[in-house]
Amino acid sequence: MTGAEVTMDLYPQPGPGPARPWAFPVPERGVLGNGLAVLRCHRPGQQVVAVRICLDLPLDAEPGGLDGVAAIMMSALAEGTSEHTAEEFAAELERCGATFDAGADYQGARVSLDVPGSRLPRALGLLAEALRTPTFPGSGVDRLVHNRLDEIPLEMANPGRRAARQLAQELFPASARLSRPRAGTEDTVARIDEKGVRAFYQAHVRPAAATAVVVGDLAGVDLDAALAGTLGGWAGDDAGPAPMPPVAAGGTGRVVIVDRPGAVQTQLLIGRTGPDRHDRVWPALLLGTYCLGGTLTSRLDRVLREEKGYTYGVRAFQRVLRSPAPPAGGAAGVSLLAISGSVDTASTGPALADTWQVLRTLAAEGLTEGERDTAVQNLVGIAPLEYERAASVAGTLADQVDQHLPDDYQAQLYPRLAGTGTAEATAAVTAAFPVNGLVTILVGDTSQIRAPVEALGIGDVTAVTG
């Protein structure tokens, strides 16, 4: 076939269609007769419905000496009800094709239920059962207590978890609940029993201090009837916001080494406290922190991983720890601003030196327009993919509830991010990570890393046992 053009393109690939506008969904708000607030969000095509019950139950509400009772209580909701034993409850969930989980955090407690929409009413009945009539059997509570006691040594052995625990102790006074592990310590968990769990439940779990978030394809589901017939029967006294006392946080720059003799790696955790999402600077802080260490193209990763080969990856992030409902009587929102990664022992000093150099250069020269544009594209552009699942939307709405944010907060956040300039992002991130105000936690071999770290002059260096 000389002289003839041969092509195998029998089925040309279609070109992309026009981009469709997207916005994070704003839920519809309602309230049941018992005071339970309800946020609903219809997501066509999402056949697995996500339900989140947010309890206004910050860990500050735990009795003194019983750190961890909130976590044990939440886990024990599935240990049996007035109608089903733990085994029967689990079997009923399986028949619904549902998953059930519960936990407690510094800001509040949460129950999670995911179920096919066709079985939502039955699953809501089980959820209501767990909230209304848990039995907290002694055997179940004891098992959860022993499980938690078994977890604690594993957490202490994990360099990342050990670093996080030490940083909390450095950033907050011992009297603050934020300074101590979410699920309690060996001393406090060992004191928890069936009586204490039941008393904590009776004092704090009530519909008037809770919000139900329901997200998924709700077409063909009479959600009002399903809620009224299940969670609507949950009774309890009215309750105001749970107390959240003020916390003094922060301090001067310093280094704490958690000694692990013979360790071949050093875990790095560098942090300080910052504002919560109520602060107007949050979008600029989110954008600037992403440019610093939010992805493989960030400055920290480019220097420490690509250029120097110290680490497989390093990340900068912000995490809200508490966000009181206004007015909070002096209590303020607090977030953790941190840089985290691990390096081989010999590279500890050089890696820290380069990290501080990145921060100094950032403060002196600022972010580039290209960095800002890439961050906006990544944070805003991929949001439609991030929120394809109902569970993702429900989780973010539940976070808004826990942090006492407006229902349209996330919907408004993306336009605010897109409108944040390079100068704003630079100012926010440099204020968040000042070179002379960071607490550095190193989990590694003190004998190998102390001298090179002291030579950097980034703060007084102390060592504690691992």
C-alpha cells in the first residue's frame, strides 16, 4: 500500500465536554420534636447513605482522673441495647448491609452509620436503639478497657504517636485536656468501669445536644417519617453547650528529644498552636501551608526529599483541636500547626537546618505566583472528586457541626481560597511558622543527634526517656 496513508484510528477518542459548575452542597436544616437538629443533603446517585450523629461532648467534660471514659462510652454503645445483645446488634447491622462506628475527640463525640438507602429506616432504628437504650454490660466495658490498655504500649512504641504525645505536653499545661491523649492513659483508663461509663452517658448524651447529618440519594425515602419513628423517640433533658475552659497555649522555641537508643531514624514533629476555622485568616493559612508542605511539589518536599534525599516525604498541616460555640466565656479556638516527617539518624541535623532555611527563605522572599496557583488548583480543582462519596460530604458537614461553623462554611471556603492572593498566603504561613517560636520534638537516639541539633541554635535542647 505504498503511497497510501495507513491509520488504525478507527474509533477516535472523544474530546472533553464543557466543565460543569460545582459547589460544595449546603444542607437543609431542621429539628425534631425532641430537640435533635437534622442536616440533610440529597446527593443523587449516592445509594449508600451516610448518617453522622454529632454529640456536643468535648473531652473537657470528662470527670477528673477518668480521661478516656468518653471513648470507652462511645465504643460501648454497640455492646448491647435493651432489645439486642452485642452479637444480635452486630447481626442486625449485617442484615442491613450497614457499618457502625463511634468515637470521641477533643471537640466532641460522633456516631457513624453507612447503609444502602433502601434499608435506611431499619438501620436508623438500630442507631436510635444504641443512643436511647444502651445497656453498657460490665463484660463489654471491661473488654474495651483492656483493649485500650493493650493499645497504649503500642502507641508509645510508635515514633509518630510518641512525638504527637510529647508535643501536646509541650504546647499545653498539664491541667488542659488537650495536653493528654484522647483515649486516656494507663492510670486513667484503669479506673474506668461500668458504673462510670453509665454515669457519663446519663449526664451528657441527649438529643438536644446532638445533630444528625444525613447525606445520600434520598429520592423515594420518606426521611421525615424514618427520623420521627426512630431518632424522634430519643428522649432527654435540654442542654446548653458543654463547657470548654480557656487554655493557655504556645511558648518559646525549643527542642525536646525523646530518647530511643540505637534508633536508625529520627521522627520529626515541629509545631505550635494557631487559630481555628472561625478566624478570617484560615483560607490564607490553608493555602500557604499547602504551598509549604501539603504535597509532593511543596517547598519542604522539594528540598528535603528531592534535592537532599533525607526523607521519603515531609508534610506541613493544620488541624483544629477545639472550636467553642460563641460566646465561649473566654475560651478560644485552637489548631495545631505542624511539620512532620522522618529522616535517617545521621541526617537529623542537616534536615533540621534545611527546614529552617526553607522557612527563612519563605519569610524573606515569599511564595511565588506559580506556587499559589498550583495550590489553588489542587485544593479547589479536585474538590469535586474528593466529595464524590456521601461519606465524604457527611464527614465535612459533621466537622462543621463539631466546630460550630455555619452550614454554608465549606461552600464558601472554596471561593475564598480561589480569591486568596499570594501575598495573603505568604503572610499567613510565615506568621504560622516563625523560626524562633516552634517546638521541635525528635524521637531518636539522643547520643547521636543531640550535639548536631544543639549546634543549630533553634532553641534549648532537653531529652526525656522514650
